[in-house]
Amino acid sequence: MPHAHEAHAGTATQRDACAHNHEVHRHDHADAGCCGASAHAPAQLEGQLRPSEAIGDDVRTAIRIMQMDCPTEEALIRKKFSRMPDVRSIEFNLMQRVLTVVHAHGALDSILAALRSLDFTPEIAGPDSPSSQQGAKQLTQPAAPRQPKPWWPLAFAGVAAAASEAAGWLGAPAWMAASLAIIAIASCGLTTYRKGWLAIRHGNLNINALMSIAVTGALILRQWPEAAMVMVLFTVAELIEAKSLDRARNAIQGLMQLTPEQASVQQPDGTWRLIDLNAIAPGALVRVRPGERIALDGEIVAGRSSVDQAPITGESLPVDKAAGDAVFAGTVNQTGSFDYRVTAAASNSTLARIIHAVEAAQGTKAPTQRFVDQFARVYTPCVFAVALLVALVPPLFFDGSWHAWIYKALVMLVIACPCALVISTPVTIVSGLAAAARKGILIKGGTFLEQGRKLTRMAFDKTGTITHGKPVQTDFAMLADADADAARCRTLAASLAARSDHPVSMAIAAAAKNDGVGNVTVDSFEALPGRGVRGEMNGLTYWLGNHRLAEELGRCSPSLEARLGALERQGKTVVLLSDARRVLALFAVADTVKETSSAAIAELHRVGVATAMLTGDNPHTAAAIAEQVGIDEVRGNQLPQDKLDAIAQWSADGAKIGMVGDGINDAPALARADIGFAMGAMGTGTAIETADVALMDDDLRKIPLFIRLSKATHGVLVQNIALALGIKSVFLVLTVMGLGTMWMAVFADVGASLLVVANGLRLLRK
């Protein structure tokens, strides 16, 4: 309706174009990640992988690989697929163990065969898959966790390795120490050898290949106890690392377990029966008892209660709910009982969309992660080449001992694997994303989590962002030269306002309804973006819009300007009803500032972010609101293009811009900003789909919290990279100096991995 920030008043085509522009913007910012599949009940949106989908002339297929735990497997798959011309591109989501392949039609069978040749078990989506008869599991149900391996072989190997060590200390025959060492290696190391052989056969030097070479070399050098203990320690450390990664991988798991399996649904005969969530359609009536979790999104029709919405919004206090209020899946009913009508299927609930968004974000790679991946591809071959030189050059050219220098080279091989370095970034990013989600901040990718710390200016829309967005009509006046009666003018205005969903229009329509003013039929209705609306009633054309529209129509006069100025200085928004010749009447509405807005602006200033307001409202009202909350700069009478131009101007000056709006109305500005923040995500599914960051409870204080989390995440990333490289560098130097041993190398490699994983998980407590 009447204001510039209202693309609500625009056409459907304009809104679609805005949404499309924002989608393009998002893909410019971040790699398109694959959507990981959750391991939750079938009711969740991503409880199973999506079937293959056509992408132009190719097909995109999501494949779950439960053996794909870390970059070791990723490198092996990349090497294999690089020789397959039918594979166009691949994307990895290691945290969700999902591989997304874009491939030619008919190539799926060869892709699955290639994965099985690497000793993987691919799981594909869809009951009609052509490869279901060739050994690939179907993902018609969520994947169960992998069965844990029996513990006794590892325990037995540990005892045998310790006995081998003891035999060496006690001076027992060499064959005894050798036999015990070989028994230990056979008990726990065959998997490592099998993976290592596969890697070497496919031209890949991963940790399994390097460890296999190192242990075999130690056996050849007759370092029996050391070879056995190295393999046992490596297997134990791998087990600990896998469990640590599972904690990061399941950081969002708490959300996935929030909804019950069934809900109590009213039957046609009036009785109530427990029904599986998948079988409950929108429109069904569901009853919730005290203490129960709400199973589906809906609207209360009878009863009242308080609801704990912390899982969705991060709010610490329960929210009172009564008839007409919305409730959301995964939240907890407190003391009362109520019935609600389902508004979204289980697969499309707010909670399901959150899970989908976070899992998709886990699949994207932040800038630091992309840098680390590129570095790792060079690091391992370089260290392997250095180890080869260490083994050959001193004995060949400087009379060095073959035994001593080959041993040093083997130690360097163990240190060469970049697992700690590569795994440090996704664990940290996922922990940050999960920590934000628990606070009601939905971040759409690691790129935005990293960029948040760089923001220098935050631009805000006014209505629904700084203010509640629910204004009420405060003034109505007929103009002195208008001969139309007041009742008729209110009817005309109410009829036009009823066709718009902008809060100001709704306030005028609500006031008319409360006073018993009726509506008439509006013909040829047209929205005027950033200005107002126009329509024909009883054969005459009328306009209902803001001050700017009146000026463009040539309806303003000095007396009207003075009257408007007085109202606008009071912080009120003025809407004018005009016919083809003059302004007939004015309506003033006022919006109230959110209680949290001032605190949020103050917090942003404390973290070094300047603030600005871009609103379609008049400059006087905008200035009054800005002064009330402490905003640095304000621009009124802003059309969507004006907001876009302001963002572009600040960006050209070198600022990093965040834009806060409702996710639809301000789409051009949101798309142009470095990070777009959507308000109203609880009520607007599109906001979750299109925003870079969505604030689930409309609390602006979450923005400085997001910036602080971004800074903390960056700090942990730097710490992890320094830890991984620092530890390996120290042990490489010690090895060259003759002070490093194979035991030390194992602790350096796996110890560094455990350290960076544990450090990344600290973000879950932020």
C-alpha cells in the first residue's frame, strides 16, 4: 500500500523477480551445497534424500555414503570421478555423509559401480531407481547409524602390542616380539591396510596409505613393538576422532528429535485418535494436552496456554497463546490444553524448513574452508616428496645410515596427512551454525557466518523491523475544500485498504470495520509500489496513498503541506484519499517501536557497526523513530530502487553492508547487501527460503549476537589452522633432527585432529 518499502503493493511478477534476484545473489555468495539427509523420523523434510532431479541436459543425484567420514574419502572419490567424463560436477557434505553428483543421463549405474569399487556402499533415493537391483540401498527410509564395530579385536591387539613391547624389554627371542606384533597388526590394522591399498591403487596418498607404508616399513626394519603400537594407537585415535566428529555431525540432531511420532486428531465422528504425522493433512484438528510437544504447525481454534518456543526462536520465556494465535511444530505446551487446526504438513513445517536450511548450509564451503582444501591438495604430495628425499639423499650422497634415514622418512609419512587441517574448518563452521540455530538465528551457509564479522553498516527497514508493524489509526479528517461526507470517504478508503496487506492499510481497514463502516466493490484495482493503490468505485477513480503520491498527482497545497508536516513530526504516517481533482480526506496511523530495538542498535554500535534506516515512510516520521532508537542515519520516502541505490552507494564506498527487512518486500536491497537478514521468519516461509540469515523471533538483538558469533568462529578457525600446522611443523623439525619417533608422529597427527575438533565444538557453548 502506501509506502515505499511495500513490494506487497507490487505485482506478483515483481515479487517473483525480486525473489529470483535474491536467489542469484545467494549463489554468488556461496557454493551450492548439497542437502544432507537427517536421521530423524520420516515426518521431517529431509528425513530421506531427495530423488534424482533433472538439471538441464544432466541429472543431479544425492548419494549417501555412510563410510564417507572425512577428507580422506573425499580425495579418493574425487580422484576416481576425475577420470569419468559423464560426471559433470560433485559436491561433498562430509558432515551429513552426502555426495551430490551432477551427471549425464544413464550414468548412474557406472557412478555407483565406481563407488563400490572404492569399498563404499552407496545409498540412493527413490523406489524406482534403475540401480536398485545392482546393490545400492534405497533411501525410502532414513538411514540408520552404522553398527559399531566389536571392541574386543582392538582390545586384543592392544594386549598383543603391549606383550611385544614387553618381550623386547625383557630380552625375549626376536621371533616372539615379531609374532606378537604381527598378531596385533592383523587384529586391528587390516581395515587400514585395505583402505591404504585402495588409495595407492587409485593414485591417492591418504592417511591410510601413509600409515600402511609406515607400519610396513617399520616391520621391514624389524621395529616390531613400535610397528604394532603405532597401528594400535592409530586405530584407537581414529575411533576417538570418529566419535568426536559424530558429535559435531549431530549438533543439529536435537532439533530433529523435537516432534512426536503421532498426534491426537479429531475424527469425522467427533472422537480423537492418534495418527502418524505423515498421514495428517492441513486442515485437520489436533488436540494438545499439558506438557506435550506440538507436532505440526497450526492455528489455535479453542483453548489457551503458554508455549515454550525456545527450540524455534531461542526465547527463554514461554509465550501466551490463545484462539487465533499460531503454534509451531517442535515447541512445548506448558500448562493448558488447546485444539489447533493444522496449517502445514509435517514435511513443510517451520521446524522442517529450519532443519533443511541448516543441513544445506552444512554442505556449503566457507572461504577459509575452500582455502584449506586447496592447501591440503598441495601439502601431502610435498611432504611425501620431502620424505622420499630424506630417505634417499643422505645415504646416497652423504654416507648416512640407510636404517636411520628411512626410519625418519617413515615418521614423516605419518605426519604428512592433512586430516587435522582439513577437518578443522567444517567442524568449526557446523558448530557455529548449530549454535546460532539454537538461539533462533538461521544462517544459510558458512560464507555468511564468516562474513558477519566484517559488517560495518547495518541498514533497517522500519515497518515490522524497528517497529511492530501493526499500526493503528489515530486521526481522520475531512479537508476543508472537500464536499464529500465523512462516511462516504471512510467507505471509499476502507474499500481500497481492504485490497492491500500492508500494515498501514490494514490499520485503516480495521478502524473502519470496528466503527461499522462497510465496503463497496473496487474495479480496476492497481498497486503503486512505494506510493499506494488506485481503484474505481461507482465509475470514478480514487487513489489512497502517501505524501509522495499526492505530490506526483499534483494534489498538494501549502495548507495541506503544513497539516501533513504537523502530523508527521508526531511520528505518524499520513495516508491521503484523492479523487481525480483533489485530496478528499486524510488518515493518520501510528506504529509503536519494539522494546528490543533500542537495545539492539546500542549493541551494534558497541561492536563497531554504524546503523541506517531506509523506509518508504515520510522523512518526519522516519526521523522521529530513528531518534527514538538511536539510529545514525535515516532516509525517508524510499522506493525499492532508492533502497537498492543506497546499498550500492555504501558498498562502493567500501562498507560491508547488512540489510534487515521482511525477506520479500525489501528483496532488491536484501539481494544487493553483503548479508540479508529476514524478519518475520516465523510467519513467512519465503523468508527462510530466501534470506541469508533469518531471525526466527524478530528480535533485532540477535543481529549483534550473530556478529559476535561470527567473530568467535573466525577466531576458532585461525586457532585450529595454527594448531594443525604448528604441531605438524614442530614434529617435522624434530624428525629431521633425529628426535622424532613413530609414536610421536601418531600423536602429532591424530592428537592434532582431536584438538581441532574439540576446539571447534566449543562454539556449541557460545
